[in-house]
Amino acid sequence: MDNGLQKFGGDWTTEKLLRIQKYLSAYTTALKNKPFRLIYIDAFAGTGYRNIKSEENQQTLMFPDLAAEDTEAFLAGSAKIALQTEPRFAEYHFIEQDARKCKELERLKQDFPAKAQDIHIDNDDANAALVRICDLMSKRRNLRAVLFLDPFGMNVSWQTIEAIAATKAIDMWYLFPLGVGVNRLLTKNGIIPDTWQQKLNNIFGCSDWKEQFYTTEIQQDLFSDEETSTKTGDFQQIADFFVRRLDSIFAGVVKKPLPLYNSRRNPLYLLCFACGNKKGTPIALRIAGHILKG
Ligand SMILES: C[S@@+](CC[C@H](N)C(=O)[O-])C[C@H]1O[C@@H](n2cnc3c(N)ncnc32)[C@H](O)[C@@H]1O
């Protein structure tokens, strides 16, 4: 990737945030003269700043004068990136379950005083808050939003995704927990505890994943018929299945989402994009598709 950030922290978090950043400014630019009130929704907002954990990042901080501007951008979390976006959004909705992080989010009001009264912080579970927001959005036709779903794990239920799609007004970026969540629950021998099965049903919104990712054989002997399952679904098949699920309820979906890898090249997440509004879909998919390729 040809940007200053890469040499300081070419990790998957940077990858993800750079892409969101690009989309947000492309979005507000494209809709600048349209009669819509533009909203940014961050459903797993964090603190507004990134946690500095990796060694690479530590090295960056040891040489702060190397590139102050890059370091500053590198440290911003998604909420701050949204507030920095120009042309600006009319409203910012930050949802965060952790009360301490909400307090830190409050500080963004001081950092962006001109936007302070348009910043709304919701200390709640993302699913509950999103269903409320989507309900309000469905009632007002002049609203358009970009939503970022950036969970650590399998926190987003399919019912929430359905509520988002039903607004027909939201462009959704979703960091789908491919390697950190779903693939781990899909055990090799197909013996999956009930609680895990429920989690998989909840994230996919169906139980069809079983026949998608497993082949079943019946072994017969004199006394019984024994059914054995073998996992045949790989990362690509899981990704394709989830894209088909999104495609079944959104106006448009980027067919090739971006896998984000750790340093050992294991796919952790899949950065997915889906567009709710039919009219806006061609341009949204063109921009998001380009961003996910680059
Ligand atoms: C990956 S971090 C978000 C990082 C943020 N997007 C950024 O760029 O700085 C996920 C956040 O979701 C919060 N969280 C976890 N479960 C949640 C839930 N069910 N509802 C809302 N927030 C939740 C965590 O406290 C954490 O701050």
C-alpha cells in the first residue's frame, strides 16, 4: 500500500481504519449537494483513540518527530476519524457498552467544539441501540447514514443486520469475525456444542451453515448406523456464504470483501460492505469496491 501510514503500522487495524476513512470522505463529498441529512453511526465506538499495543506502534512512539502527522492519523480511532471527515456529517452517533469508554468519548466534544452538540453517545449494547436508531431512520425519509460495525467478536445478531437493511438508508461496513469467531466454532469433526450452534445461527440468521460447511457420511455396522461429519468449508466458503446472506437482504453488496490478516497470515476478520439504498447502490458499490481492492 502506498501511504505514509503503512511503514509505521501496516497492521490490520490500520488497514481497516484507512478504508473507513476513505469511504467517509468519499460519501460526504458525493452527497454534499443532495437533500439528505447525513449521519455517522459507530456501533462499537471504543474511545475515539486507538490502543497502542503492537511493537511496531511502540517503535513509532519512540520517534515522534519522524512523522507527527502520520502518527496523529495513526492514533485516531474510528469515532475521531468520522469527526475529522470533511465535508462533515450532520450527526454522530457513538454506541459503546463500556461506561468508562463512553466517558472518554465525551472528551471528543471538547476536541471538536463546533460539532459537540451533534455528537450523541449511547452507553448501551450495540444491537439494542441500533434497532432503536434504525426504527427512527425508517420513519424519516431524508436521512442517510454510514454505519461502522467493528466488534471484537460475534456480537452482532442477524436480526440487527435485518433492521439495518430494512431502513434502505444505511451504508454498512461490517468487520465480520471470520477467523477470530466463526471459523473457530466450526469444529473439524462437526461436534459443536449447542451454545456455539446458537451463536452461529445468530450471526448468520439461519442454520443452513451446517450443510454448507460439513459433509455427512453414514457408517453402517451390524448394530448401528453412525453419522459422521467432516468440515469441508474453508475461509473462502465461509466468506462467500456470508456475502450471499448479506446479498439476500441489502440492495447491493461488495462481492469480494477484504480479509484482514494477522502477522502470521491467518485471516482474522473480513471487511464487508453492504448498501441499503437501491438508488445509491451503483455509486456506493463502485467506491467501496475500489477501496476494498486498493
Ligand atoms: C474493536 S473495538 C472498537 C474500536 C473502534 N472502532 C476504533 O476504531 O477505535 C470494539 C468496542 O466494542 C465495545 N463493545 C463490545 N461489545 C459491545 C456491545 N455488545 N455493544 C456495544 N459495544 C460493545 C468494546 O468495549 C470496544 O470498545
